[in-house]
Amino acid sequence: IVESGYLSSLPQKSGFEELRFTAASDRADAVIAGLCKTSRSDSASLIAYHMVFVDSVELAKPTAKIKAGSVVSVRGKGKFVIQDLLGTTKKGRIIINAKKYI
């Protein structure tokens, strides 16, 4: 038997966390490194271990390009939506706006 008000006492986690970071390029390993706050080689390892999906399709190569509007899912790290590739910095790095599902 479930008491009334039981579900309302649970913490409600829904929505997004805004992320903004720079990456050396729009390659998958560089973007995933920024999303997951890991190194580029660690993100390449995640891809090699078949733990990364872009738009519900397993990512095969770390050299694949990530586009605005893509949904990136990394097992054990989270699910992200790439909102915008905003342009470049003075040093030529790409500014990326993303959201993380909470």
C-alpha cells in the first residue's frame, strides 16, 4: 500500500544542466572529452569500448564529426544534447553549447 504524499517527498530531478566549453575541433573524441570532463585519449577509449552513441547509433570512430542538434549518450557519464557550435576563439578552438540531462 502506498501512502498518499509518498511520491511528493522524493526529490524531483528533471531538466537540464547547461554546459559551455571549448574543444580543439568538432571531432567526436574532442567533443566527448569536453562533455565528460575527461582527456581526449580517455574519450577515444570510451569510443573504442563501444560506450558512446550519437543519435542512438553506436559511434565507431573517434574522428567522426559531431553536429549541432545531436544527442550524445555516454554509458556511465550521461546523456547530452549539443545545442550550438558557436564559433571559434582567438586560438581557433570551437565554442560548444550543450545540455546534460539530469
